[in-house]
Amino acid sequence: MTDYYTTTVVQPAIPATDITPLERLLLSHIFHAQPDGDALYFYADEGPADTVWLDRGPVEAALAQSKSIESTAVTVVTEQLARLPADNAELELDCSDDSCWQSIFQDIVRRSNTLRYITAVSAFTCSKMLPHGFGGMAVVITASDVMDKTTGDIIEDFLNEAVPDWKDQSPKSCALPR
């Protein structure tokens, strides 16, 4: 069996005062969160979590402290709690779409007086030497945009510039890295 990893670092460290209690709770379950002075450094050694399971009590407490600030986190959690039976003690959030955590970081940038952007850099690796198991991705998150490119995108850009007809000459089995 092949194991796939998406090690990721988020920079710069995010001032703790820029993060609502609910965003901090969610992001610290999607990523590892390490204190860095008065800020938090987020990273994932195997990859951002696809699914997050949270106890309802701490979620409701963080939501109550964060409700006055419009955010993706408040919207997602409020909708999820509305679907749960009142006696359900655990909340399951699907974070398999990268836009989940990217939207939370974008909300933070929008509100911050000090952050103009946040970046996330990922390395794609796997436990076997498979051609589709390696590469990387860079993400830039600003108040108005989320931009990303994989190493495959970058190689395709280079090929389009250097060898304009490369797609016509490329063997079908030649896959670009992710």
C-alpha cells in the first residue's frame, strides 16, 4: 500500500489577536498549531486534516465567542450544528476541500490590521516511487483572492513557453507532477 503525504507550512505566523476562538479551534484541528511569540504557526506534517471531529461543548463555546464576527467558520459550524440532533455530542466537519481552510485564512487576512497575505507551501510525497506521487503546491491568500499553482502547473507554463507544441509531441503516458 502506498501512503501519500502533503506536508504543509503556513506563513507568516498568525497574530493570535487576529484569530477568533472558533477559527483557532478549527485551524488547530486541520493543522498543528505551535505558539510563536504572540502568534500561531500552522503546519501539517502529513497533510491538512480532511475530516475533523470535535466535541460539541467546546465548539458551541467557541462559536458563542465568535458569532459577532462574520466568518466562514461561523457559517460552516452554524450550518453543521443545525443539522445535528440535540443529543449528538460530536461534530464532524468535512475539510477535504482545500477551500475550507483557505477561506478561514482569507477571513483572517480580511480583518487583520497587520497581515496583507498568508502563504501555504506543500510538498507532495509518497512512500513508493510513483510518478504521480511527487510534486508540490504554493498558495497565496489575500483579502481578495486565493491563488495556487502546483509544480505540474509550473512545468506546463515552462513547456508552453519553451516548447509551444509539446502537447503534440508528448507521450500519453507522460504525466506532469501534481
